[in-house]
Amino acid sequence: MTPEQKPKLRSALWFDNPGNPGMTALYLERYLNFGLTREELQSGKPIIGIAQTGSDLSPCNRHHIELAKRVADGIRAAGGVPLEFPVHPIQETGKRPTAALDRNLAYLGLVEVLFGYPVDGVVLTTGCDKTTPAMIMGAATVDLPAIVLSGGPMLDGHFEGELVGSGTVVWEARRRLAAGTIAYDKFIDMVAGSAPSVGHCNTMGTASSMNAMAEALGMSLPGCAAIPGPYRERAQISYETGRRIVEMVHEDLRPSKILTRDAFENAIVCASAIGASTNCPPHIIAIARHIGVELDINDWDRIGYDIPLLVNMMPAGKYLGEAYYRAGGLPAVIGELMRHGKIRETALTVSGRTIGEENRGKRGIDADVIRDYANPLAERAGFAVLTGNLFHSAIMKTSVISREFRDRFMSEPGDPDAFEGRAIVFEGPEDYHGRINDPSLNIDADCILVIRNCGPIGYPGSAEVVNMLPPDALVQKGVNQLPCIGDGRQSGTSGSPSILNASPESAIGGGLALLKTGDRIRVDLKDRSANILIDEAELSARRAALTLPELVNQTPWQEIHRRFTGQLETGAVLEQAVAYQRIAERFGVP
Ligand code: FES
Ligand code: MG
């Protein structure tokens, strides 16, 4: 095809529209004012957006400011024109009340940018937890050619000769602080030791998990997710990503061709094998809903539960990101899963080749870091999806159930999959911190800690608070964990087998709202149930007497979010946004 025969690019509507010379001149002139030439903008070169999630406010993604230069080099080398633009910052550790409130806001912002500006394709820079789903959700709604560039994890952290991992170190350091074995200064130094370089969390927390999900979905170049942020390979794949997006525009390779049901099933299987964060189900379901693929919370149990844990990385295992990358990263995991028939191999990736073609024959080179299927770190490592009178659904990451937890709580003869306990109910994180050490609660090893009002509407955004430490007195006696249940989330870096993401949440009248301190709760993993052990008449009476908490909005967005956002089990998306699909094609792409 000669250039004249090529179909016109979407950006020509702005920059080269002979039918409307007045508007073309207006659109063109301001993009020339920093040195772009008319030739660049009118020669039919794809205009490639670089969605920049890095900034001083978002340190996990900050090195994307540097990486974007290599992306731009790649775009130019392949005959495109790069235009970088900012994304609303999302920093997991910096945003109050919680970064979860901002995922849908960044999503909305990206949709408006991609739809309303002269962009033919986009590089999605991702890293910190919610940046990855926010970017893919936005690309899914608009459905322009899009490719994920992960920022990669930080280098492995060390403190006093120990390997210390992001987030995971906080739980351990808090335990030591509570037990009185370290002082405040050492506590801070120990936590800071986990962050030795640029990059996102170096554990298999939500960031490593969600970037792996992007790769498993086919949305990034193969091998992209695990490369540590500071490595040369990270800058090199930035260049390759820039080159590839230009080709994707010419091939019209859009997210809707990649994000198929098969791709989502691959993501679920990979999530189990890597020991992924409990934040993956809501984010992946959100992406599925925006691209229009049926996926529900029970698919995670059905497709993922039986898959073994292959990656030996904190919090489920012992290594960090560098060891994982050197051992082969996600391609080695997918290669191993393929040898056992667990991957839907014909799913297409952004490379233009299938996930099977990309990963066939890939193997780990360190059998302790990336295990063989026959010698896993844990059998059946997926999420168990529970139901009962406490909630319609909640998930439990069974791969992190420790020996201690199993022996203490799941050792009933003949019923090793169940545990029962006395509920201690907290009304949110402030209440938990205020009362956990109150001796009048009589918390002992027979108790189940429950936290409510922490869901997407209650908190708002949904707080990462369900993994609660037992009272100091119990920790000092060696009880490091109690079973926890809540309608919030927990950090992906936590190794706690909490029952979380309970939907519907307490603040809108879910079953947790009916619970009282002192009630007995029974959880049975075999039949996937979790119930308050009181009769239906008493439950009905409590339901009739229930008054919902008054929710205070501190910002306009909190009010808008509360009005339009759904529950975690359905992705906590802006429900009205789901109807807007493939909008670039439906509205005005030539
Ligand atoms: Fe940003 Fe973990 S806090 S990646
Ligand atoms: Mg988190």
C-alpha cells in the first residue's frame, strides 16, 4: 500500500482534515509552538500518547519520567510521533484516605484524554498498585491500540543482613515493635531498608501481581512485568514498547482483540501460580467489565483454586523481585503452566503473536525460585470464594495459610477445613487501633477479628485494613495471627489469610452490619461458607432494627464515587461507565 492508499489515522481528524481547514489550522498551530513541525503532524505518522503515571507525588512510578524518553525514541524509530501527557497520580502509600478512591478517577481522566485528543495509540505506563488497572480499564473503554509498559520492581531490600520486602517488612517490623524487641528508630530504618531504589514494591504485592496480570492478559510485551526498575533491560523494553505501539496502530490491534475471555482465564491461572495479591480479583473483574467480557468472582475459585503456587516470593514465599526476574519471571511461569495444559494458548498478545507462541518452551533457571508444577510451594494456591449470611461473597488467599494458623485454628479432628470463633467487631481502622489493646474485650486465641465500614462506599474507596494484628499481649504470648474478616481489602504484601472484600459491604446493609461482638462465626473452607451462628429469626430482627451509618464526604469526588461505584465482587467500577464501550470506534474514528 502506498501512503496515499492507507486509511487515514484518527489523528488526521485534528491535524489534516481538508474538509475543515479552519479547525485543522487551529488544532495544528498550538502543537507547533514547542517545536513540532507541520510535516510531522501531517505526514500520516501515528500520534502515540504516552500516559505518564510518574511524578514526584507517585514515587513508585517516578522513573517512568526517564523511561518515557526511551519510549519516545522507540516511537520515533518506528515512524510515530510521541506526545506525553500526565495521568492523575495514584500513590498507594501516599494518598488519604486511600489510593483505591483514585483508581476510577484516573480511569475517567484517561478515557477523556484518549477520546478527546489526537491520539492514535497509547503507551500505558504502569507500576504502583492501582495505576495498572486504571490504565487498562481506560484503554478498554476507549479501545484504541494500547500497550502496557511496567515500571518494574525496586531492587531487593536488605536490613542488617536480612532480605526485607516491600510492605511485608512492615508487618514483621510492627510485630517486633509490638513485642518490644525493636525501638521506633530501628522500626523506621527496617521499613525503609525495603525500598533501596526506584521502582514499585519488590514483593509479590499488588504492583508485581497486577503488572504480571497485564502481561498474562497479553497487554505488555512478553517478559516485561518482572524486569527490575533500575535494570538496563527495563530501559530497553521501554524502547521496544515504543516501537511496537506504532506497528500496532498500523495493524489496528486494539484491546478488544486481546482482552478476550481466554485472556482473563489465563490471568486467573497465572494469579494462583505467582501467589498474587487479593486485590487482583476486583481489578481484573473491573477490566473485564469495561471491555465487555463476562467474568465473575466465582470464576476465580473455579478456574484458579486448584492451580499450585510456583513462585517463591514474599509474602507467600521468601525471595524478592530480582531473584524472580533472574529465574525467568512470568514467561518461565507461563511456560511451566503450558506444559501442564493450563494456558489458553491462542490468546493474542500486543506482540501480534499468541501467548502460546511467546512462551512455549520457556523454563525457570532456578528451581527454588520458580518451582516445577510437580514440586510447588503449595498445592491449590488460588482464592477460595466464600458465601453465607455474613456476605454474598468474600475471598480468602489460601496460599498464605501458615502452619501456625492451620495448627491453631483448623485442627478440629475430622474437620480440618473449618474454624469457629467469637467475633470481636471493629467499626473501622480508627476503632481497631483505639480498642485492640482494651483488656475488657478479653481477646484470646478463640477470637475472630472483624472490621466493617471499610468497603468501597463505607470508607470510601475501600481500605486495606482487614489483616489486623492481635493485641500486644497475645503477640507477646506468641499468637501472631488471628482469623480476620472484613469488607475492606488487605495489602497484597500481607501474608495474612484474611477473609476480605466482603460484598455487599456493611455500610450498605451487608450481612457484616448485623454482627455483634460476642457472636460466634463459623468458617468452613470445604463448603466455602462463612456464617454467624444465630438463627434466622434473630438475624431478621437485627435486620429490621438496622440503621446504616451516616457517611461524611470530605471532597466532591468522594460523593460522586459513593453515588456511582459498585461493590468489590463486581470490580468496584463506576457502574454507569460500563455501558460506554469501544467509544473510539463508535464515535468518529474514520
Ligand atoms: Fe507503590 Fe507498592 S506502594 S507499588
Ligand atoms: Mg496496597
